[in-house]
Amino acid sequence: MENQTLNFQKVHFVTSAPDIRHLPDDDGVEVAFAGRSNAGKSSALNALTGQRQLARTSKTPGRTQLINLFELEPGKRLVDLPGYGYAQVPEEMKRKWQASLSEYLQKRDSLKGLVLLMDIRHPLKDTDTQLLEWATANGIKVLALLTKCDKFNPGPRKNIVQQVRRQVAEFGGEVQVEAFSSLKGIGVELVSQVLSRWYLEQDIETQQDDDLVDPA
Ligand SMILES: Nc1nc2c(ncn2[C@@H]2O[C@H](COP(=O)(O)OP(=O)(O)OP(=O)(O)O)[C@@H](O)[C@H]2O)c(=O)[nH]1
Ligand SMILES: [Mg+2]
């Protein structure tokens, strides 16, 4: 399975759900894209899948208010989550979508990996840190992407990445930190490799569990 990558371009839209009760069966493996509003989650999904319009992007924070589910192949899904931390929306609306977000994170068994997207100019805000701590404590794999890295030249960019890596190392979990730009395609190949590995590792684990249940 060395360097085996999935074909992310084969992705298709499954559903937009206001909460987890409207999602399809909770089996297989989901990798979710999470982060503050406007961090670039939807853009990153589009860059990864090579489809400009798969997930809707916007200059206005709070664009993605539903849990959007995409399928790569049976039992392998990508999830575009609503962003958090954006103040300029009505309180009632904010409560609703933040509740569906935390419910998804806490209850969805098929969630095995999290891509945490943070604007490289504002990394590790409170909620990002909480999410990191929660994910590592719960055995969820995390890939942290410092998005919009095209805003910096390679030198300063590298310094920020290293600084964030040091801060993240304190959480002790399995967290990889990388620079990313949907605009320039930086980090896209790396994300497809990491996610492919997660999906394929999970296939092997599931296979081993099945073998334990049924040795035949
Ligand atoms: N310069 C630059 N801008 C980007 C990049 N990725 C996204 N953006 C811009 O950032 C804004 C937000 O992008 P989205 O992908 O919609 O962000 P999101 O995290 O899905 O936002 P919500 O759905 O509101 O939570 C848009 O104006 C994008 O064009 C990037 O790599 N470089
Ligand atoms: Mg979005």
C-alpha cells in the first residue's frame, strides 16, 4: 500500500444535512474538513478533488451552514463542515449550526480523520486548539493545514509552519502541520497522499476486526 493514492476526482455529492440524523448510515470512513469560517475549507475540498464547484465557496464567512457529504467510493467519504467562530451572523442561526457541528464531531463513529484548516495569518485560535485537543484525545487523526499560504513568501511561510508545529507538538497526538494554498495548488498532493493513507489504513483495521469476529 506504499504511496497508493485514491482518485479524489471521482468524488460525487451525496447530501447536505442540517444535523447527523439526516446523514446516511454511519459506517465506512469519513474525513471531515473543519476550521473557522472563511479558513478555506470548501476551497481546499475543491482543490483536492479537482472540481471547482464541488463545495460552495464564498467571500462571506459562514457560507457552509450544513454538513455536506461527498463520496469517493463506497464507504469512503469527505465532509465539508460548517465553520465556527464567525460573529456576524444572527445568534439563533449560529447556535443551530454550531450544535450540529459539535454533535457531528462527538457522535459520528465513521469520523476517523480531521483536516483542520487555519488561515496561516491566524493559526491556533481558541476553538482550533480545543478541536485539536479533543481529536487527539479521541484517537482521531489530524492534518492541520495553514491555508492561503500564498499570502507569504517561502521564507516567512516556513517560519510560521515551524512555529505552529512546535505549538502543536504539545498536544502529543498524531498531528501533521503543513502549508497549503488552494489558489496555488501548494500542499494538494500531500493532502491526497495523507488522506489516502488514512482511508487505506482504516480498510486494513476493519479487515482485521472482521477476521477476529469471523476467523473463517
Ligand atoms: N489567497 C487565497 N485565498 C483563498 C485560498 N483558499 C480560499 N481562499 C479565499 O478565502 C475565502 C473563503 O474560502 P472558503 O473556501 O469559502 O472558506 P470556508 O472555510 O469554506 O468558509 P465557510 O464555509 O464560510 O466556513 C474565499 O474568498 C476564497 O477565495 C487560498 O489558498 N489563497
Ligand atoms: Mg465552506
